[in-house]
Amino acid sequence: MLLPDIPRGPTWTPDYMRDCLARWVAAQPPAPRRAFFETWERRHGHASAAALHARAKAAFTAARGRA
């Protein structure tokens, strides 16, 4: 089914969705986070997992007030 052609806000952009996923991953405890990354790498490849890891690390440090 195609979505109707309606104006969508910034939460529909791929960058926002990637950042949202990174924030979710960063909020997970260490063991589930590692399991998630292992599964992600197996399904999406090393480059995609590395990019997501970098975004998650940035979200993790930003949430804790570190630079």
C-alpha cells in the first residue's frame, strides 16, 4: 500500500530514523547491545554496523554530557 502524498515532518527522514535507532541502542545495557550489534553486522554488513556503532557511541556520550 502506498502512503498518501502528504507533507511529513522531520521524523520521516532517514537521518532521523538512524539517529533514533542509535539513541535506542545507546540506551540498552551492555550485553543486549553487543548481541544487537552482532545480529546487525550479520544481517547488514560490517560497514553498516560500524556506522551505527559510531552514531550510538556519539548518542551515548551526548546523553551523559561528555564531549
